[in-house]
Amino acid sequence: MKKQLALCIGNDNYLYSCLPKLRCAINDATSVAQKLESLNYEVLLYKDLDREKLHKAIDDFESRLPQYEVALFYFAGHGFECNGKNLLMPIDVAEGDNGYREWMALTLDTVISALEGKNVFNHLTTKIIILDACRQNPDARGNQVKGFAPVFAPSGTIIAFSTSPGQLSLEAGNHGLYTKALLASIDTPRIPVENMFKHVREILIADSRGKQISWEHTSLIGNYYFNEDRIDAFAFYSAEALADRTYYFNPNTQIGKVVEKLKSYYFNTQNEAIPLIKTINFSSVSASDLFVLGRNIYQAADGGAWTVINFIKTFSNQTTISHDVKIHLLNGMAYEIYFNSYGVLRERPKNSLFLEILKLLEDEHFQKSKNFIAEKLRDESDLFLYIPGSEERIELHIQCVQIDTMENGDKIFKFQKIYYQAKNILYTGDGTEEIDSNYAFWATTYSLPEIKRILAERMVAPPDMIIFTLEDENLDNYYFTLPEDFSLRYKKVEID
């Protein structure tokens, strides 16, 4: 688990009229600090800091950073640009010229330097700066004229501003609108930090009726999640469970008898296993046992055992099985879709019931299972265009050629290429070659909705996540024929 440290500062009670008192900055900083603590951060929280205490806080923060991998700086209060520099204001700044204000303030450059380890070397991999300033009293915090100046984030850093340049940061109720949106978004499970800030922006634009638009500069490397909610891929399951070909169950145990029935090739015998599951003393079995049981449940259902299929379809309502047990069973079922008995990615997923499994994975109660399978598939993204939990729609552009016209005027087309993110993803079934016009195609034809369903099955993706575009928009009487054997992937398989 990553070691994470946050410094949160909220300044409300400004002492002089040049920067009027604020209402919500301390409450904002306090709420953010509490939220970060719930997300595995150690937090330093300060309120109403004068110049001396403000600069000491950042110095102390910098001195601690060598012990951490992730650092976050949050500031709520007056802030603005002066002489091209972004200033975060202490509560004791008085009326004065720009040089005086710059001397009194904590500059954003100072914060960036601290995170970069300019004075005290550190090993931070992720650096996050969040500024809810630029507000004008009484309805906002900051300078009367302009907001923060543009800034570029050093490597491994994301800098999030509550406003776009020239805007003001608004307050409403007990929070600034930006921090209110941040608090509503930051603990969303398994969402990359950049997407989390996009979600903040969507809420903020709606709440401010377009008057305030947040923005970020980022140079992060890799993904960072405030709420990983992650099951480590090898935390629960042995290597023998992940490659379950020779996994051993004692045939005299309850779970051993269930698995033995599921492994049979007879529907009636497989169906008999389901009532026996409810008799298992789950306190006496391991997580790996449950994981492999889940694999065998899906395998039997994929083969057509109707009672097993119904068990999966009613999985959420199985009241005699505890939630923790369900997590391990669902992990095994999802894993069985993608990985074979050697623990190796299948050439073709077991997708007969994949929509039922994806529906379960999208249930908030099974977030851990979604995270588990997403983590297992993340290194296999060359093959899988959709990974459970992905928020991005799959936009496919189909290039095809007409090969026939029926007597009723219906047109028959053959696929040539399928483009995703400007790259052809249509390959032979084994993935060794791109499919060309000389490749064998089935005589069967399909409508566009049927094509979407078939391609969704090949990608193990929900059909509603797929968007099609074709060169011709008049598709009412279009039908398509598919290659006899094909796969959809980013790049071809290299044969050693």
C-alpha cells in the first residue's frame, strides 16, 4: 500500500480589509482532510495561517516527503496572480504594493519546488496540488480583477485549479462550489485522477450554471486512483488456483463433492451441485478454494447446465451465501471468462454468459470483483478493447465493400477493416494476421444491430458501450457478412 501524505490549509479570518474574511475555506480544508484520511492519507491540517506559519507549514511538509510515495497539497483561501506569479495569501497580509504581497505570500512555485524535492530530495511518484482560491468576497474568494496565471506541471504532477483563468471561485452554503464537487467525486472507486477531476468539472459547471469551470495541468505518468478499492491480484489466490488445471479438492469434503459434480460433463449431475453449495461450511474453506469453485460454476454454466445458469442469473439474491464468499466466487467466474486452466489468456473468451457477469461487476456491492478482474486484464490491453469498469465508449469505424444486391434491393457488404482509435483491429482468430479481402467469409448475413451484438461478444463488452460509424449513413437495407474466424485486437500476435 502506498504511503501518502497531504497538507491541507484553510484561511478564513483575514485580518485586513484588503482581503476580506471568508466563510467556507476552513470548512473546505477540514472536510478535504477528513476525506483524504479515509483514503489512506496521513494529513497535516492547518487553519488561519499567518505568513510565518504558512511558510513553516510548507517547510515541515517538504521535510517529511522523503518517507512517502504520494503527496498532496490543498489550499482554500485568497489567492491570485501578481507579476506573473501565483500567490496563496496568509491571513496577515495588509495593503501594500506587489512586491510586499509577493513577499508575504506562499508562491505556487514554492509548493512545486517542495514537491519536486529541490531542497530535500524525495522519491515521490505522484504529486497533486489542488487550489480552491481565486475568490472574490462576499460571494467568492480572491482578487477583484483576475485569477491564477497559467502554469505547467512538472513530471509526475497534476495541478488542479478551481477556476479557469480570469474566473472567480464561488461559494455557496458551507463549501466553495469547487470543493463541494471535489468532495462528491474524490472517493469514487477505481477512477483515474484525471477522470475524477473531469467529473468535478461536470458537477461544478452545472452547480455554477457555467460561471465557473475548473481546469488542470497534468504530467502524470501512469494511473493514480484516490480510491483504488483494489484486491491485489495475488493477495488471495495461490498460483495453483490461478492455473487450476491440477488444483486439488479433497473429494470427501463438501466443497470437493460440489466441484466434482460441476466438473462432470452431464447436465443433470452439474445441476445437482447447486443445492449442495448452500450446505458448504464456508468458514472451513480457503479463498483459493472459493475462487476455483467460482471458476467451475462458470464453466458448467458456459456448457449449458440450466440450474447453474440460473444460479448466476440470481447470484445477487443468494441470501444463504455471505458477501465475502460471493466476492471470491465472482472473482473466479470472471477470471474463467478470460483465462484458461493454465492461467494463460484464452485465445477466445468464454462469453456465453459474459453479460450476466458484467452486470454483476457493475453492481456497487461487487466493486472489489470489478477491480480484481480489471487488474488482471490491465496488462493484456493489446487484446481487450474493453476492460470491466472502463468508462470510455468504443467507437468503431467500419470499412466495408458491397458484394451483392438482393432482389428486394437489400445490399450485402463484406467487412474490410474495423478501425478503433485510427488503427485497424480486425485480425484472424489467432491474431497472427490482419484480415484482407481474400479471407474466407460466411454466407450468413447480419443486420447492423446483430453485428453490434456479435462484435460485443468478441470484445466481451456491453453492446451499449459500442458506437458504430460507416461511410454511408443510410443503413436500413444493409446487411453484412463476417469473416469465418476473426478477433479484435490492437496488434497482431508475434510467433516466436
